Amino acid sequence: MLTHNLSEENSILNTFIAEIRDVNIQKDSMRFRRNIERIGEILGYEMSKSFSFEPKKITTPLAETEVQTIENEVVLCSVLRAGVPLHNGLLNYFDTAENAFISAYRHHLEKPETFEIVVEYLACPSLEGKTLILADPMVATGQSLLATFEALKPFGTPKEIHLAAVIGAQEGIDFVAKNFPENTHLWIATIDKYLNSKGYIVPGLGDAGDLAFGEKLQH
């Protein structure tokens, strides 16, 4: 897997990352969602540089000209519910993409630190020969991404796979790299060092889904 860590170069992205981490600013759920969306836009822009392009003739009011445009057939899939703002940011840039949605959540077992990933809902077009962008804001253990990828396999084999994430732990990224095809690309805003005993990223930012849409009851 090829990892593109955007935090290796300073940019306005730093500001958005700082705000979604800050315990005071992140209390504003609307601002939190918008920052995740803006990060999605940046990830999409950087990702687009690796796509295939073809010339297209355009007629302006003054003349005819040629522009290089993306030829990839994109399917954008996000992991509910935390992935929605990230999905929106990517969709702002890949506005002709087909869309898929999947639910993947942690079902905690007897001990709080033990859990399994449960997939219950999936809506997806054909992926055969297309460019799959799989968006999940937090790559903690990496198990959610793998469960999602396995659930998508009956819909066809993508030509290429791009993972889009905001924050990941190195442990989870290593897990994903071992379980996804070698030519997979991971586009991520920043990478943190480790997970705590409950499988949360440190320093991370907390629960992205709760911060974006409100706290939930656990069952």
C-alpha cells in the first residue's frame, strides 16, 4: 500500500486538524463537520493528481481550447455515520461520482476493550473496473476498513482503490497495508503514534461520529 501523509508538508490543512482536535472548538458540531468536509476536499484534490486524464475540447465565447479532464469512473463509498462529512467533502470535488454507503460499527463484547466490527447496511453500484474511494475518517485498528472492503467484494473488482482518512494510528495503517491489495493508495491528513487499551487513537480527537452528530447509546 502506498501511504500519502499530507501532514509531512505544512499547509492550511494544519489549521483544520488543530480545530477538530481542540476540546473547546470541537464542541461546535457544525464547525467540526465543516472542518472534516474541508479536509475531504483537500484529500480529494491531492488524490486527483494520481488519476488518469484525457483531453477534452471546450468552446469558450472566444475560441475552442483543449483541457485535460479526469477519465476515471469514480465510486465514492463512506462508512456511516462518521464518514458522512468526509464523503461530502470528497463529493464536492468528484461531483459526478457514483455513491455507496455502508454501516460498520464496533459491537463491544464482554470486556470494554474487546469488540467486533458489524456490517448491517450496504448500498453500492457496480465496482467492476472503476476507481473506488473508500472514506473513513478514523483508521484506528483498521478492522472497519477491512470489514467494509470484504463486504464490497461481491459488487465487482475495482480498477484501483483509494482510501481517504483524516487521522490514523500507525498500528491500524500497518494492518490495512497487510490486508489490502499492494497497489492501494491511502490518503491521510495526519498519522498518530498509538492506540489506547480501548482501541482509540492517541492523541486523536475522540469519537468522530459523536462529535459530528451527537452522542449515541451503546448496546
